[in-house]
Amino acid sequence: GDSVTQMEGPVTLSEEAFLTINCTYTATGYPSLFWYVQYPGEGLQLLLKATKADDKGSNKGFEATYRKETTSFHLEKGSVQVSDSAVYFCALSRGSGGSNYKLTFGKGTLLTVNP
Amino acid sequence: SAVISQKPSRDICQRGTSLTIQCQVDSQVTMMFWYRQQPGQSLTLIATANQGSEATYESGFVIDKFPISRPNLTFSTLTVSNMSPEDSSIYLCSATGTGQYGYTFGSGTRLTVV
């Protein structure tokens, strides 16, 4: 079945440091890939997405590129801020009908950014 | 993208009782889902809420424990029945149109069973 393997945390960085959170997936066909962010005490917010190979999703300084050859979708940000402290989830959906619509999540990575 | 209102946002319940969580979407959506997030954990799909028919449950979840309704394209409820402390979790509603372009989540219901 589908699965998402995400870099385990927690990750602690200083402000303005470079961030990478690794994500690889297993799925048949061509899934859509997502990064979600969950701030403390809140629900999930879509951070960025990519729907086909070589697509780059970007938002709020975060980027991730859909690499089909390595089945990866690593999240990067060049300079993190304290406000980026949250849990980040990598997820996939095959989105082609029926149960394929459901999201499969990685375990989540807790990021803490210190001033 | 759609906006989801989920309520209640939190509740403390006695064991053996039931709680119904409501999820209202501001536009018609194709798919609605219910997830459980246990403390410090990732999200686990409970079921897909199907409009006008019985929900589709994932392995380990049963209708008697988690009955779900979806009477129309914008509304769904999840009931957590005969609760025990092990049901203490965050429950999240999610919705999407086609699945490819993103899923919206409600803000969650933080349930504590005592």
C-alpha cells in the first residue's frame, strides 16, 4: 500500500538557519504530494503541493520538488524564523477516485526555531 | 479553497458517554474524511464519509464505535460512542474537491475522556 517516510525529529535550529526535512514515498502511479503544517494547538494547513513529476511547490519561503526518480519530496527553506516552529507533515494522495482520494501521512517532524 | 467549521473545538466527557462532532464546509465538496490524531502522533484516517450512503471505514475502525453521517455535500458528523480514556485524541474533519489540488482541514476537536 501507499506509505510516506519522513525524517524523524525533533529538529532544532537557530533563526536564519537552512532547513531540510526529508520525505520519501511509496505509491503506485503518479500521486499528488503535499506538505502540511500544524502550529501548536491548531489544525492542519496546506503549506505547498505538487501534482506531477518535476513540479516545484512553494509558499512562505518553503519549497519542495517532486522527484519521481528518487520518489522524494524534501521540504526546504533558506532562512527559518521563530514563527516557523511547528509540526510538518508530508502526505500523498493518488486522487483518482474512491479510496485513492484519501491522504496518507508521514509521522510528522517537529521543528523548533530558537532566536 | 473550502473553509471548514468544526465543532466543538474541545470537550471533556465521561467514560461510557457519546460525543457528536460536526463538520460544515462552506462549499460543495466531493470527499469528506475523518481523522484521529493521538497526542504527539500523526493522523490516522478513520473513514471516508460518503454522501447519502454508509461511510467507508479503515481497518481497525468500526461503524458501531464511530458512526458517521453525511446527509449532503457540505455537512458531516462523527460520533464517538461509548467512550473510554483511550479515545482521548484530536479528531479532524477534512474535505477535498478532486484530491489533486489540496485538502482542507477543520481546526479539530480536542477530546478528553475521564
